[in-house]
Amino acid sequence: DKEAAELEKKFQEEKEKHQQAAKQFEAEKVAREAAQLDLQMKIQALHKTREDKEKEMQRKMSEKKQEAEEMSEQLKTTERTAQQLESEVTTLKEQLRKERNEAQ
């Protein structure tokens, strides 16, 4: 009877050890999962930050391209105006020359 009680006590001690080990294992498993989730969230945040920066750069490039196109149009308009003015100056010079020739 004493032996049976001692065996029961040892059995209970072993059972408690196993339960503690199982609890410890479960706690470590949960901690690993939490760390993995945290890492995944950080990676997603980095990807989002990179994507946001790329979108911002594309937006700025698009703006610069638009500015360049507008400046190009302004330059073409200015060149046409300059050609028209040159043409008018040439015409006026010719008229002035004719008038001088006629006056002589």
C-alpha cells in the first residue's frame, strides 16, 4: 500500500512535469508565432513605404514631364512669334527701301 502511494506520488510528479513542459512549449510556440506576425507586419510596412515612395516619384516625374511639355509649347509659340516679327521687320525694311528709292 505504501509502495502504491509512492508510485502514485511519482506518477503525479511526472504528470506535473509533463504538464509544465507542455505549457512551456505552448508558451514558446505562441511567442514564436507572435514574433513571426510582427516580422510579417514590418515587412508589409516596408513594402508599403517603398510602394508609396515609388508612386510619389512617378507622380513627380509625371508633373515634370507635363512642365517640360508646357515649356516646349511655350518655346514653339515664342519661336513662331519671333519668326513673324522677323518677317514683319523684313517687310517694313523693304517698304522703307522702296519709299526711299521713290523719294529719290
